[in-house]
Amino acid sequence: VTSHGMVLCAKNPETKVVELVGVPESCKIGDRVLPEGVLASWKPFSPAAVKELKVWEDVAKGLRTDGGRVACFSGTPLVTASGEKFLAPTLSEVEIG
């Protein structure tokens, strides 16, 4: 079975704590998650390009929670089309994987 779903976890390697990043209740299967300010009309890379260009590996380097536990990419909050943010239950300023 091929899956294109994604689960994000905040993780602190020093304390070995890992927790699922929360998803807003209003999210539905297939909703896009983009950095705040990126238009929903932005066209994603094809699966072949993601693999060939190692896009996920580069994106993963920029995923972290901020001081308010908000999941961010390069310091910009990840949001739904309606602007809702994704929160880690307790971990702030840690990597997301």
C-alpha cells in the first residue's frame, strides 16, 4: 500500500521525548499544510521529483517547533488553508521529524 500521509512528531533527542504534533479539529483528510503566507495554489513537486531532488531531506532540516510549540518551517508557522496552526503538546524549540 502506498501512503502519502504524514505524521509529524516533535522530538527532543537529549531527553528522548517524542510527541505527536496536534492536528486542528477542522482538518480533513487531504487538506494542505503549508507555511503561513504560501498560497494554497502553490503546485507541489511530483513524487518523482521529490525522490530525485531529495526534497523531503531538505525540508526536514527546516522543521522545528517555536517557543510557543507551533510547528514551523524555517521559522514560519505551518498552517491550514483557514490559518489554523499545528501545536506540539509540550515541546518547544525542538526538531520535528
